[in-house]
Amino acid sequence: MDILRYIGEAFVIALSPAGLLALVLSVFVGLIFGMLPGLTSTMAVALLTGLTYNFSGPLAVLSLLAIYIGAISGGNQSAILLNIPGTPASAATAMEGYPLALKGKAGLAIFVATGSSFFGTMISIVCVALFTPLLTKFALKFMSHEMFLLALFGIVICGNLTSGGDPLKGWISGFIGLLMSQVGMDTVYSYRRFTYGNINLAGGISLLPVMIGLFGFPEVVKAFSGAKKTAMQQATKYSIKEGLGILRRNWFNILRSGILGMLMGAIPGVGEDTGGWLSYWSEKKVSKTPELWNHGCIDGVVSAETGNNAAIGGAIIPVLSLAIPGSTSAAVLLAAFWMHGYRPGPLLMQDTPHFLYYVIVFMVLASCLMWFLGIVIAKFSVKVLSVDIKILMPIVFICCVIGAFVVSNRLFDIKLMFVFGILGIIMSFLKMPGAPFLLGIILGNMADENLRRALLLTEADISIFFTRPISIFFIVLITYLILTQTPAYMRMQEKREAKKAAARAAKAEMRKKD
């Protein structure tokens, strides 16, 4: 009866005039923040935290959760329309979403992406309600050396997925990003590395200027250099029935991606972007149409968007149970909870038992509204495809410069964007994917810090990497991924496929004779 009362109270708060206004505005602003490169979910939650200082506790929590969900989902629109992820979590979506936009299917892709975001969030909400204690205990089983292997695994699978048939280029790109992430203050001894006396590099290389430079700058240059011959088509109309049919056909993809994304979110420090990439990888590995991938496969959009949004609930699980944030956005959210008088942690259900059910109801309502508003906004955002590319790209360029600047209000970040923009052009010319580079930047500090911590704790004894089940699992998986790309393995696969084809042909011949 207490649970039903708490749920009823949450609905009363959310559906009051003030609650509805806060819900609609927060989701809308979150979608806009997600769409614009440089304005991340972390920034959205941080800015709203200050604005909600005088709000009542429940109303503030409603607003913060709504803007978080909106921002993670909103990134898919710029990823699909312009091949520029609005947030790092949407980088995997751009792999299949942008080719679909070039084919005139931007509207359908955004509808399916937004629907997948909704279902991914809902799956994670169910897990928040049912499995918070269990999943938190599982996440805490990851020790430092296993966190390092997880980061390495993320770079390897990203290199496999985005390489266009040459995984070595993907791995090189990922490990260069990993090396670039080492610039700045050492997290163990606070020693400056690779800064060469430049004070601006002491804090490390900011993620947003890198992301905008790698993905935005090459698109602008290609538009004016004549290298971009493919014309953007006006988004053709689509039927809602068609979009729902795609989602229904992908029900198992959604379920698997939702669980994987939620698990990645529950591991502190991993976040939504890894959840999106891992879900994308898992669907690509089992796909029956591998030839469609990297050329506009709608199933890839479904898996990526389900995974990155499912990580939202996953990141909130350790926040509620142990007061440990699962991502940077969740860290800001935790600070906001404290500011409004809530104390997440082991005593949460004893001190404020209603808080968990408030969070669940608010997330459900925000997810429903996010799907509706995302589709409404898409009706206007897809119009960018009808704009002359020589008019559109200067506007995109200005947005890229502004997006790089607003992160820290430093002109240095604009210079950084140009440097990585030139690097992005060179990588594009060499047909090296930019996504593994970005993921290397994201996971670099986690890999470095956890590897060094593991070696310090064991006095450089590496046997710990081979004695625990989780670390052995990751080592086997990474080794398998690498071996599957060797020439010997690929020749074996070709022979197996040839034998299968011959057997099918023989059976067909036998049936004809019969």
C-alpha cells in the first residue's frame, strides 16, 4: 500500500500545472541541448541544477531527470541529419543514421531512433525498479584491472565495427585516441604529461572540441571541396505504421541492447557512449544482412539508440544504491539530489523510501514525452536536408565554433577543434574511422588510471589479470575479436562458406532430380 501511495504522489506532482510545465520545458530543452554539438547532457543537467535551486525537491528531481533523458535522446537528430553526433553517446547512431538520411529516409530514421530511445529508457527503468541491489553488487565486482580490460575491449570492438573491412585502421585510430587522452594531468601522481609547458593542456584535451572537429569539420570541408558528391535527398514521408513495424521486428534487438546498455551504465565510469557501441556491436555480430551495415542499416540505429538510452537507468542504479555515479551526467545529478535534501546510498530506502518511486514515475513520464516531442521537432529538423549545402555548411561551421567555445569559454578550444578537424580530414582521406579515435579519448583516462592502480596494488604482479573470471572473460573476448580478423581465420571462413554453398547447391540439385 505504501508503494501505491508513493506512486500516486509522484503522478500528482508530475501532472500538476507546475509539474507539467517543468516536464515539457525540461524535455524540450534537453532535446535541443542534445541536438546541438557541444551542448552535452552533463552541461544541460549542470545548468538546470542552478535554476532549480528554489524549486521544491520533487519538482527539481522531475526537471533534472527530464532534461537528462531529453539530452541523451536528442543527439540522434544531428547524428542522422548531419553526421555530427550531438552528444558522444550518439556517435554509434551516425554510423547507420547518416547513410539513411542520404537515401531520403531521415524522417523514418529519427522516428525509429526516438522510439528506440523510449524503449531503451523503459527497459532500464524496469531494471532500476527490480534489480537495483543485484546489479549494483555486480558492478562493484569490477576491479581496476577489469576496468582496464573493459576499456580495451571497447576500443577493439569499435575498431572492428567502423573500419569498413580493414579493422587494423580502426584499431590504429582507437589507440591513437587512447594515446591522445594521456595529455594533461596524471590522475595518480598529478604530474603533467605531454603538455610542453602549455597551461591550457594541463587539464587534458577536452572531449567536445575533439568530437566537433573530427565529425563536423570534415563535413564542412567536403561540402566545398567537391569531395562530397552524394547529394542529400529531401526526407521522404514515412508512415508511423512503417516505423512501428521496424520497432516490432527488432523487439529482441531492443531487449538485448537495452540490457547491455543498462549493464554498461551500471558500471561506474563507463557511461552511455560505451552502452551504445556495445549494443551496436552485438546486433551487427548476429545480423543476417551484414552487407547492409555501414550503408544505412536501420537495425543499427535501433541497437545504438536503445543501448545509449538504457544506460541512463543503469547509471542511476549505483547513484541510488551507493551514491556512486555511473557517468558524468549522473555525477551532476547526484550533486543535485544532495542539494535538494535527498541522500542516495544504502540508507535511501530507510530514510526516504518514496524517492525511488518518484524517480521511476518521473522517468516514465519524461520518456513518453521525449518520444512525442522528438517526433514533433523532427518534422522541422529534417528540413535542413532541403537547404542548399553551400548555405547549410557555413551555418554548421558557425555552430561547431560556438559549440567548441561554450564548453569552457576558451579560445584555445576553438584552436583545438581546428587541429582535430585537420586530423579528421587526414583520417578521412586515409579511410580511417573517427569513431574509434573518439572512443579512445573517452576511455583513455579510465584505461590509464585503472591499469596503473592495478599494478600499484599488486606490486606489478600481472597474474591477477589471469586469475579472476571477469578478467579472463574479457581477455578471451578481445583475443577472439582480434583473431577473427587475421587472414588465416578469414580464409577458413571463406572455405566454410564455400562448403555450405556447395552443400546447398547439391541439395537443390537432388530436389530437382526427385
